Amino acid sequence: MRVLVISDMEGVAGICRWEQVTGGKGQFEEGRKLYTEEINAAVRGARAAGATEIVVMDCHGAGEGWSFNSLVPELLDPGCEWVVQNEWTEYTTFLEEGCDAAMLVAMHAMAGAPDGVLSHTVSGTGWRNLWFNGQAVGETGINSALCGQWGCPVVMVSGDRATCAEATALLGSGLTAVEVKQGLGRYSARHIPPARARSMIAQAAEKVLGSPRRVEPYVPERPCEITVELALTDGTERWRDKEGVSWADSRTVVSTGSDWWTAWRRLYL
């Protein structure tokens, strides 16, 4: 069984401040350790369920050299390998080769979620809303669509209560959602202690991977239209004259393609 673990940082138990997830800030090293240990919990659970190959893909943009490179290698469980990307969603080889299941660890809620801890979508300041064929999505939707492009289902998601609800609404009631904290606002939360949160993640991973699949791959309808509402008009030049990309207004970009991956590459990569 081949398993992909896609991880972010804002959904970790014990994290609720930007200083914990921003490279170079005083609390970042503590955040990195908490983050790595939740990834390890998912890896342990996958191995216990019989996974023969596990790849971890760090998808947290911490800034500078820490972007997509935030976990602590020395602490990482030796039963996996991990990928450092230059651009988010650029690594697809493991999925293309055939992957049985994916787990999203430490996800955060989409921009605007009132009880989502550190909630945002792609850019904390640049993007306000994102839609796939008219359906509002966050980063759980992006990662799930990436996996679904190659027929891989996301079977487990961990994060705060808002993230778990968002993921279940998108992927269905068969999803295993592991709630490690409850957001009380964007910068406050009631947390489960890290040791217990890790145990919950490991147990959930082992159970879901050892059971018959209850979640189908998430594949947005084809053809696909991706719409992004920007916070400002700044930086819009990057999309000018790009094939398949148009403007609904000065802050709303629309990318179209025969499938989600085509539309996403035109927009993001």
C-alpha cells in the first residue's frame, strides 16, 4: 500500500499564532517540532495499517528557505520519505505512479471561516475566495483535487473543528476527520494536548487505512472553471495574456481547462 501524507502547519494542536508558523520568528522552532510530530503520528498509523511506501509532502509556505521545508528532518519517522518542493503542487510523481490513499495532516480552514484557526486560502493576504465550478473551497479542496486528478482518495484529514467540517462537507461522511483543536476565533483555540492529539491521528490513520475505502477520489466536474477573488488588484500582471485565463472584474480571475489540473496549472504554476 502506497500512502501520500500532505501536511500543512496551521492545523497542528498547540498552534494558533502566525509567529509559530512563520520562518525565522521566535516561536517557529517550537511550531516545527509540534508539526513534525503530528506528521510522524500519521506515518506510524500508516505503517501499522500495512503501508509499504509512505511519502510526506510538506505544503506549508513559511517564507524564505522554510517554504515547503518546515518539518524537522532529524525528528522525522524513518519509515517514510519526504519531498521539499519549490512551488506548491509541483510534485506529482508519486501520484502519477499510483497511490492508494492520501491523508491531509494539520490542515486549516478556508479564508473567512470565523472559527478557523489562522484561516486563509493559499495567501493569507492576497486571496479572499476560491471556487471550483462555483463551489467554494479552501486548501483541503486544492490538495484533494490534486490527489483526485490521479485517482487517489483523501481518506483522512486532521485540523481544527472548522477544517474537519469543511473537509467532511466536501469529501463526504465517509471521510475520517480528526479534530485536534476547536477554534474560538482566528487566533485562539481550545487545544487537545499534543501527545493525545498525536495518538488520535495515529489511531485514525491505522483504522482508516486498514478498512475498506469509504471515500471516492475528489474530481471536480470537467471541464473545470477555477475562480479566485483577490483582496487587491496588486500583482495581477502575472496572469495577463495567459492561455485560458480571463478577468471577471479587476479583482476576480477565472481560469478554465478541460480538467482541474489544466485549469490549476494555468492559474498557479
